[in-house]
Amino acid sequence: MKSRYEAAKNVFIDSVDVDDYIELESSVTAYKQLHHSMDKPLKMILLFGRPGTGKSILLNRISEKLKHQKEIHYFDTPAINEKEFFHKLFKVLTKKDLPNNTEVNFSALVDFCKELRGKREIVILLDEAQMYGIEMMEKIRLLSDSRAVKFVVSLHKTEDEDLIAKEHFQSRIWEVIELKNATKADQTTYIHKKLLKKNLFEIANSIKDKDMKLIHAFTKGNFRECNKLLFTIFEICEYYDKNEPSKINYEHIPQRIIEMAALKLGYIHV
Amino acid sequence: MYDIKPLEEEWNKYNKKKRKPWYLLGLGIIVSTIIFFVIFKFNITDSFKSSDQNKSVETFSKVEKGGSSSILMDKSLATLELEKSKKNVIAKTLEIKPTTITSYDDPMGNSEVYVKEKKIKKPRIKSKVKMVQKPHKKMHLNIIETTSVSAYKDVEKRFYASHDTDDSLFLAKSYYSKGLYKKAEHWALETNKVNGNIEESWLIFTKSKVKLGHKNEAIRLLMSYIKRSNSKNARRLLYKIQKGNL
């Protein structure tokens, strides 16, 4: 027999699927801010935040929403090298595949972009931009100077990456949008909405406010960590439901299980 | 989820660790409470001890004024002997205790233990007797007095309600034995009023009369009763009164 917790567990598989997007107060604000920034005559926009704050899903959502209004392209995975990146860019700009055994000439590409000014307005969403090297980022900036191509660069906020941002981008014309970890209220809404989206009303109700507080304390409001923790919680629940039902309370998820999941993920230690 | 058992064990350890500060806090509170009470108790006992010491110093100084320490021992012994002669209930019970202990037959043959107990206990009892004697004696007597008065009153009330000669005769005998001859005479007369054939009431009545100094009246009354009843006890009493041996 299938456990009720199996479906709940699968709700929290981490993905950037636009269908899994949950509208929260904070995410709506970020979306509007990004949308508004894209309408401005800016060359580059920096989307900034710690891992798991919802940058990728925001880029994905805006790409999906605006793909019929704007010429928008989402580069979800960074190119392994410069050659590959320019191949991809060439295809977006020219709408043609690059012939075999040929390479993109960067100055020719910049000239091509300059010719596009006023004719087309192309938006490139670059996820995981911290993977691009400094030299590469400089080339991206030169392309954006053509004003025909606008880049939205999504960047992890770590100490090192902060440094990159400061040194190479902050001196230029940038719009910076920072995504932060969710508040307890936002995270509670996020968890409830996710479960309710899959009609798991009883399970959503079994996570009480006290549990939400604990989950928020463990994950610090990070969506990715939250997904990981809830996946593990429901995985443990599923085990007990199938093997030792006496150890589980269907009306209230025991604190013990939340702590066990936290131990498993290393949020707490013995 | 294959690693649930190790995870459970890990959680048990974590839970213990998590509760440890609370346990320590609880233990700390208990220990500090115990320490507080111990100190508090010490202060009380110290104050008691100091007051006791003062008292003993006072008594000792009083004794010293009276004579040497050997005299003190003799005095205490004399007090005990006096108590015996007075048949004081408290002294008796206190003296009985050590003899009861000595009468124990030790089944294990550890006679030494009992001998030691006996040796230790005797002086303790003596000292206790010495210290406690007077207040105990007073209290005991007071209790008898109060209870007896209330009991006699109850019997009197009962007699007036029922006119039971057993009650009136009891009162007459009791008062006579206590030396309250006027009362004894009254209750003997009360008995006689209800039933004139009760010999004991006649005898107590005449004896009370003699004790109150009405010897001739007593003889006259007794002779009239002997004529009526020909009682041997009455004759013996008459003989005693005439001889002046009552």
C-alpha cells in the first residue's frame, strides 16, 4: 500500500520547474522588481542571493512569463568554456546554427550586436554566473554595451563571489536585485502551498506552527534547505508509516522526526 | 530509508545531550536547596545548642553553688528514689525501659551488644529523668485533676438524671478515699435517700461523720443500722470507731 507520505515527499524534490513555483510575498516583489528592471534601459542586471533563495526559479518563471512578449532566452547551465558559450549566443542572436568546424569571432559578434541596436531587444538570463570566469564576464559586458543585448546575471552570494561582484560589475551600470532567505511566515506559506497544490491537506495541517518554527530555525528560511529537510522528514514518516506505524502521529508530525531529519542533513550534531 | 536505526540512536544521543543542561539545572537547584536547608538547619541547631549550653551552664553553676559534682549525682539518685516512693507514673515507665532491655535474650548470643546498650541507656534515662522530671510530673497531675473533675461532674449529672445509686455510691467512695469527707457524706446520704438498704452508703456516711468530728452521731446512726440489719461489717466498724482506730 502506498504511504500518504510518499506523495508529500515528492512535493519537496528540489527543482526549478515553473509549475512548482509558489507565489510568496517576497517572491512576487522580486519578480516585479526584475520585470521592472528589464524594462529600463539597463545593460546588465545582477540577481544576487545565497544559494537556495529562489534565483533560478525566478529566472525560469520570468522567462516563461515573458517569452511571448520579449525576445528572452534562459541559459540555465553555464557553458563549460568560452567557445560553447559563444556558440549558444550565436544561435540566439542569428537564429542559426554555427557551421561545423567554425568558431565565433568575438569582435564580429560585437559588431553584429551593434547593428541590432534599435531593431531588436534581446534579453539573456544567465544562471549560475559565478561559474563564468572574469575574462568571460568582461566579454559579456562588452556585448551588453552594444545595447542590443541585455543580460540578467544570476550570482551566488558568497564572500568570494561578493568580491567578484564588487570588482567587476559594481562599477558599471547595474541594477542589483537581492533575494533573501524567507521569513518564518513566508516559509510556512511556502510549505503549506506546496502541499495544498498536491491536495495533501491533512499532511499540511499536521505540520504545526511550532514545527514550522523549528524547520525555519534549521533551514534559516532557505528554500533549498527547506525542500531537503521536508523531503527527509516525509521520508522518515514514510518509513514509519510502512514499518512501525506506532511511532508516528498522523495528526501531528513529532518533533523527534524533524530533529532526526535535521541530524541526517547535518543541521544539528550529537 | 535504510539507516533509520542508526539515525534513531543518534537522535537518542542528541536528545540526551539536549536535555543535559536542563538536568544539570534541575540538579543544581536540588543541590542548592539541600545546601540551603542544611545550612538553615545548622543555624537552628546551633542556636538551640547554644541556648541548651547556656541552660546547662546555668544549672551547672547552680549545682556548683550547692556543692561538688558527686553531690549532684547523689541528688539525682535521691530524686529518682523519691520518685519511686511517690509512685510517679512517668518515673516508673522510664525506669522500666532499661529493665525491659536487659530481659532480652539474644538469640544470636551477642550479649555484649545488649550489655553495652544497657550501659549506655541507663545514664541517659537518668539524665532525662533529671531534666524532664518536674514539668512531666506537673503536666501529669494537671491532666488527672482536670479529667477527674470533669468526670465527677459528668457522674453527678448522670445521677441527677437517672438516680442510679451506683453513681452516687461511686462518688461517695471516691470522695472519701480522696479525703473529701463532706462530699462523701453528702453522696452517701443521696444514695441512702434513693435506697436505704445499701450497706456501703451507711458505712461511708458514718465513717465520714467520724472524720468530720461527729463521732457520737456516727455511733448512734450505726447502732440503729445494726439493729435493723444485724450487719457484721457495721459491727466491726462500730468497734473500730469506739476504739478510736478509724
